[in-house]
Amino acid sequence: MIPLPNLHAKNAGYLVNGEVKIVVEINDLEVIGKLDVSEESEETNQPLKKIKLDDNDAVSFDSLNETSPVKESIDVNGFQVLPSQVESVKCIFERHPDFASKFRPKNRHLKSTYMTVLLGLIKTLCQLPEELTDDDLDEASVAVSYVENGGLRLDWLEKKLAEVKAKKKNVETGKARLQRAEEELQKLNQKCLELKAFLEKENADVSEANVPLSFEDVV
């Protein structure tokens, strides 16, 4: 399972021309009937071209080369999660007991996907605001909408996302002010050095001029 923000990340390497290929293997115990394959699919040897996730996103499928290892999962309030995710999921239910009360999907794999995306969102928001790019935050907003479309109540997460966006903006404007202040300080330091050199020269000139004449000098 890949969190949606990671899938859309620029340097992740998943997206090619706006599409991601998902490799799937199906082991048939028994085949009954005949698969109706379109001419286009026969020519390209791609039985599954695209599956629509929502109005904006489409995922491409290709033939299988490898299979992913199956990891042991643990049930937490109807969600199958990895052992490393158990405490995090329990904490979410403790603090927001009704957040999944209207969750619609019943398929356990699909439910796990939604939970994995949610945990990925939380992990994203736990980063330093200055480490998050605008694309990261935009993708996080898209991911929140995706998870909410499944029926999860994430008003609490939306507030945190808005808070992180505000913090990032404050960090950016604060760093800009700091840079301007540092530039002004450098100018002032240079001016101080110039004034110090001027004072030393003037003191030397005054000291040289402020010497009394001797009798011999006068006569």
C-alpha cells in the first residue's frame, strides 16, 4: 500500500505521464467460461487498460512480473493493519471514536488502503513545516478529500492541515524577514568598521598635531 502523497511525489518515480502502472498476478484455481477480450486488448496484450478511481484520477494496469510479499495483519476496529501501525490506529480511534462510523467500503483490502493513506497523511503533517513543499501540501489536500469520499470524518485532520499550511507560511515569511535583517546587519557592521577606521585615523592625526613646540622649534 502506497500513501497517495508518496504516489504523487515528483521524485518518487511512480508516475509516468500522469499515470501509474500496477502489476497484478492472479492464480486461477479453476476457470469457467471464456473471457471476452476486446481486439485492442488482444493486440496490446493488456487485458486491463485502466480502472477509474474517481473523476480525476485513473490508474493503469499491466501484466505481472513479480508479486509482493504478504505481511501479517492485525484487526483494529474492523481495519486490517500492519503490526507497526496498530498503536497509531488505536490512538486515532481513542481520540476520534466516531471518525469511521460512516465509512462505506466493506472490502478489507480497500479498508486497509484508506487507513494506510490516512496514516501517510498524518506522517506527512508530522514533518517540519519548512521541509514540506507546496506540492506536498496540495497532494495532502487531495488525499484528505479522497479518504473523506470513503466516509471517514476528517474534520480534525483538515484543521491540522490548515495549521501546518499556516505554520509553513509563517516560516517562509519569517525566514524572508531574517534574511533582510541579516543583510541590513551586514551593512551596519561594514559601516561600523569604516567608522572605526575613520576614528583611528582621526585620533592619530589629532595626536600628531597636538604636540607642543620646543624652544629650538620656535627659535
